[in-house]
Amino acid sequence: MKKYFTLCALVMMALSAASFAGTTATGTNTVSPTLQISATIQSAVQLTLSTGTVAASHCAVAAGGTTDYSMSFGTVDALGINAGGCNKFAPTTPGVTNAIYWSDYTLNPVFTSQTSVAGPTIKAQVTTDFGAPHNIFVVRDTANSSTIPAGAGSFTAMGTTTPDVIVPASPVIASGTPITRFIGVAVTPANGATVLTGLQSATVTFTLTVQ
């Protein structure tokens, strides 16, 4: 029995020495403690908008306010008499066709730790439209490119019920690559007691999806 207890004591001492071998040691001038590092990694996406750099004039994209960003086209009219805040296409037939006030802007998509980046897309939709009836509506460049639109016919009404793809999955965009697009408002020559005048606003929602 005495030998049994002696053996147990020796084993416990050995285990104790092994448990603290990394932080304490005798008969040496070196000790090597270890530290386990852990972190929880999450995928992340970011889409920022900024003032354009391509067109001759730019309506500024300002951060903050009641929405994430804001842009003002200034004073506009259906005959294209007012210069607006940046660029305009006067109506081809005054009193019949629309005046288009427009600007370039920059989208910057950033995405990290995604399992696949085969085809990121950016969509845009008018989620809060101008008040009805619509003698003004949001337009976008039909071509979805960085080429400056040639005229009023280069713009299409932006979707209000279904998002428009403004940056398609192909060719594949790289994270952190600035993308130029064009947006504007079309002012129609409508008349009537209920048409909109004065300061009006609409909200466009952009959606970046990495897939």
C-alpha cells in the first residue's frame, strides 16, 4: 500500500509539472508560454455613392440628411428654360416632349470574405416616387455605361415596382472599383390643377448583391 501511494504522488507531481511547464521552469533560463487567438470572421459589403467625375458638370452627391445621400437638380422646367443644377437636354419639341436634367455619379462597391464573387450586381429602384400625378419622374441612362448620354433619348424611366439592373453580373466587377452611371429627372409638359410645382423629392434605393 505504501508503494501504491508513493507511485500516485509521483504521477500527480509529474502531471502538475507538465501542466505548468509552459509558464514556469527550473534549472533553465527559458520558458515558452502559449496563447490561443480566436476571432469570428464575417463577410461584409459596402456601397457608397459620390459625385461624378465624367460629365462637364456634376450635381453633387451629399452624404447625410433624411436619406443616406442626396442630390439636387436645382430649378427645372418642362421647356428647359432653367439651367438646372448640372446638365440638361431641352425638349426636342417644346410643349410636347420632356426636358431632361441629368448628372453623372459614382458607385463604389466593396465586398470582403465572400465565398463567391462570380457576378456582383447593383440594382436601383424608385422606392418613394414624386407625388401623383407625375409631371416629373426619375430617369437613368439606358445604356448602363460610363459613356456620356448623347441626348434625351438616352434616358429611361427608372423602375418603381421592379428594380432596374444598372450594373449587371457580366462583366464581373472587382471590389473597390468605382463605377460611373447617370441619373436625372424628366419634366413633362403636362398641365392641370393637380400638377406638381415647387420643391419636390423622390427616393432611389440602390442594392448591391454579391453572388
